[in-house]
Amino acid sequence: MLNRHGGILTIALSSIGFVMCMYYFDLYDSAVLSNWREVLVRLLQVLGTAYVALALISYAYAPLRFGVSTFQIGILFVAVLLVLWRKLFAIINNSAELAERVLIFGEGALAQSLVREIESRPELGIRIASHARFSAEVNDRENRESGGTLTMLSSIEACEELAMSREIRGINRIVVAMDERRGKLPVELLLSLKNRGVQVQEGNDVYEAMTGKVPIESIRLGWLLFSTGYFASRLFLIYKRAASVTVSIIGLLLSLPLIPFIVLVIKLTSPGPVLYQQKRVGRGGEVFLCYKIRTMRADAEADTGPTWALDDDPRITKIGKFMRQMRIDEIPQLWNVLKGDMSLVGPRPERPEFVEGLSREIPYYYLRHSVRPGITGWAQIRYRYGNTVEDAKEKLRYDLFYIKNMSAGLDLLIFLDTIKIILLRSGAK
């Protein structure tokens, strides 16, 4: 019955439309879900966009045309269902009784980052039951906070108490976040807890899963070497190269009609060449020439030398600001992809002058050069442009996460998020 009147296709297109709208309005972002007022506003935006899109589709293609009453009732039903479902999800996910209870072992930078991340993000559905300090001098009774969620314990006392009876604290997971483990980690007791059903995890892995970045301050080369990531199969590399070349060719062909208008606008608004080339560091530290459409004055670095772009940088022309927001200035980099200097997705290539200084100040910075740089990347969609050493350090955390977890699925997610950023005109300078 449904199939006779195009019902299945109509339902499928409607469902895909709503899912895409919710994705592009960030309703799958845990940070947005924690703010119920923001969720309601975005739900209204989703419903409005979906209403217009489905109306246009049904008007353009008769077999998918909705009846007016059916269309309006359907939109109303979806609106009520989405609001109720999101409210129910928020109640369940933020419930302290249903949350997973975690014990964190360690007191260094990683442990503090984990505590801060968990306590600031209730939508994760995780609560800190205890925080174990690794010191034989810690007195458990003196450091208990009655009724509190954070309790300081010595490692031996915490493990022995949990080993005797899991129900005493109801711990679901133990996260080991120690800076120095030799002679301190109670391995036998942790193994006994693991055999009793308590999940024991490495702190770096948990932090990575929560944040989508690698904690460079606490990682060791051994962890990077023996972790499950950092291995790209030959088949994946062939796919990645083929996908990059294919998308680049399509992008160049689609952009050809725009080139005359771009050249005309730049020539009319700013003296100087339309294209410029700049040295960038690629895979293996090799320097290549990166091509871009000029968005700054021709003499932008005549007096200062190589410098990062700033907020409201006066060197950027008015039309250049628009082209940066729409990523039009990066169209020539598709030629770099075809040449093999770059990939479609990867760490953003940096200038040699900056790489030299950042390599001295940031540990493991050289690791980002183990893969081809990309036009877009995980750091680009998860973090702002950045113009300081601290920004570069934060972006390296995301870059290492990408290198460690490279996959076709992650590349597709980055590509879709890049389209979303371009449409919303955010994240560029």
C-alpha cells in the first residue's frame, strides 16, 4: 500500500531530511544538548527548515506530494515527538542515579583534566565516585567528604575496599591516570576488580574518547607506539588518495565558472596578483608551494615578515574576508591535492618559519608531519583558527587524534562538518 503511492520513498526522504537538519543545527552535539533552551530554539529551526524543504520537494515532484492536512499534521506530530524525546533523553542522561560511577586513580595533569571534563559535562552520563591519590601518607578517614562526590583516597585503601565489596561504592569503572606508575600501581588488586566486572581503563584512552583529542602533556611514545591506532592500511591509503583526487577534480570543474568573477572582483578592489604562493611544510617535513587566492593586501607582510592572521586583521581586504568565510580562497589548493602535496583531509600545513619555533616549544609537534596535510581537518572543524602557541598546542591535540584514528568514516565526518561550517560561515579568518 505504501509502495503503491511512493509512500516508502516519501517516508525515507522525510526521515533523511529531518536527520540532516538536526545534524546541521548541531542537535547531536552533546554541548548543545546540555542547554535545554538552546535545544528548543534549534528544534524550531529544524522544523522550519524541514517544512520549507519538504514543501519544495513535494511541489517539484508530484509523486511525493503530500496532502495539505497530512503535511501539517505530520509536522506537528514530529514537533511534539522530537520535543518529548529530547526531554526524556535529557532526564535519563542527566540522572545521577543512572549515571556511570567512576573512580579515577592519579593526581597529575591528566587526572585533573579528566575530573574537569567529567564535572563540566553532565550529558556524558558519568559521575566521579572517588578520586584516588597515590600516596601512602594519605589518611582515608581524614580526607572523606561526607555526602560529596569527590573523595581523596590512598591507592591501596581504595583498591582493597573495592576488592572486598564492589557494592560499597557501586563503582562501574576505574580510570588509571597516573603520571608515574612504577612501584605505585596495585596491578594485582586492579586485576581482581577487573575479574569481578569493574572496567579498568587507561586514562589517555578515556580522555581521547571524551574530547576527541590526545593529551600531549601526559602521553608517552610507548603508548603511541603500541596503541591500536597509528596504523593505516595500504588499502585505506589507496582509497584516501583516490577520494582526494576525485573530489579535487570535481571541485576544480565546479569552480571554473566562478574564476572570472573572482579575478574581476579582486582586481577591482585591491591592487596585486590574484593568486599567491606560500611555502608550507608537508609530509616528512618536506617544503612545498601552497597556492591560494589572495585575500590580504599585496604588501601585507612587507614590514612584519611572516605573522599569524589576527582577529579583524586590517591586512585582510573586505572581499577577502568574505572569501575566507566561504573558503573560496582555498580553491587553488585542490591543485596541490592533485599534485600529491596535500590530501583533502589532514592536519593543516604550517609555514616553515612557524614550524621551527613550534617544534621547539611543543612536544611531539613533528608527528603531525607523518601524514599528508589537508585542506580541511579534525583540528579545523573542532577548534578556532588560532594565532598563538597555545592555540597551536591545542590544535596538535586534535591533529594527533586524527592521525591515530584515521578512517574513511572519520574523513567523511570531517568533510560533512566542513560543509556545515562553510554554510554557517563560521571558523575562518
